[in-house]
Amino acid sequence: MADILYFGRLSDVTGKPFESVDLPSDISHARNLRSWAEARFQAEGMFLEPTVRIAINGEIVDDAHPLANANEIAFMPPVGGG
Amino acid sequence: MSVHVNISDQPISAPELLKDFESKLSSSGGVVSFSGVVRPDGKDSRVLGLFLQSYSPMTENGVEAAVEQARSRWPLEALTVHHRTGEIRTGETIVFVATASRHRRAAFEAADFLMDYLKTEAVFWKKEITEAGDVWIEPREQDYQDNQRWQQSETN
């Protein structure tokens, strides 16, 4: 079971900022998460955008990062405050 | 060196924070402060407020790291960063940064650097609440260019 967080405009597409999911076993790397989320929410490519970053357990990772022990996964569109 | 970072959903009073900041200084000849205030005019319609999301502790860790960079680049006596999260109404202060140094240039530059970080790298997501509906706002190209200046000057 992993907690998945959808930040910023992604939550408009998912309809929720957060969910707990049993990820399918063939999702082994961060890049698989993109296509999984894309199909799950029919997001018109939003999860495939390179500027949407993925964090695992609070650390930003690249697409080749393995998902072992991923308790918390965050999809992060471009950030900025102020 | 006195450093204070605060990220919370509580209102920011820039005059009070500045007064408090200045009262603790002993060697500075220059104090710079910046307040970011929620503007009433949006792209298409009147803005009622903003909603700011953060991701703890990534947001706090990032700001702390930017503060460390500022400390190593400029000779500062004190530095403070306050940033709001949650709902912020038009006219309210969303961010307050103050820096103090012996001479003005370091204080100006450090405050400018920190604001560029907050605008383009700090882990926040910002939604404009307007009369015509809500819209997520991401940094403009100009914001990224502003932030780029500090990387260029580092290699010079």
C-alpha cells in the first residue's frame, strides 16, 4: 500500500489530493507510475510532462528510480510561491 | 548570525516582523525587507485570494538550504523568511523576507536571491481564487530568468 499525493493542478484532474493504493506489481520504477496515473485518470498527458516531477518518500527522483519501499509517492507539477 | 524561517498558515504582519527583526541587530548598517502582497488583479478577472499548498518537510528543507546558500554568499548579520500557506485574501501578505548586513549591497542581493528562490524553486503550489473560478498559477518565464541570474554570477 502506498500513499500517493497529487499536488497543484494535478488534483483537479484526479479529483482528490491524496489516495492510498495497492500498486500493480509490474510498476517497478518511477517511470511506470507516470503511465499508470495517466491511464487511471485519463489525464491528457499531464502525468507524462517532464516538468511534472516525482518524489518518493520525500525525495525527488528521476524516472529510472526503483520503487522498492515506496511508502509515499508525490506527483509534483512546477513549484513556486511568493 | 541570526536566522529565522517560518512557514505557516498564520497571518503575516510585515511591520511587526520588521520591527522585531531590527530590534535584534547590533552591527548592521543596512536592512532590506521585502513584502509580497496578494494583488487584486488577475489575468482575466478579479482575484479574491490565493490558496497555497506546501509539502512538508520538503518545503521547509528547501527554504533552509536556500538560506544556507545566502549565508555563505553574503556577509549577513541576520536573515528571516516568512511564508504563508493555506488561504490568503487579496491585500494580505503572503511572504516576508528581511536581511541585514554591514553594508547595503549584501542585504539587497541576499533578499533578491531569496525571493527568486521562493518564486521558482520553493515547494509551493499556488491557486488563484477569482470571481470567474479557480486557476493554478505556475512561475512565469520571467521568474525563471530572474532566478537564473544567481547561477550565472556564481560562475563568473
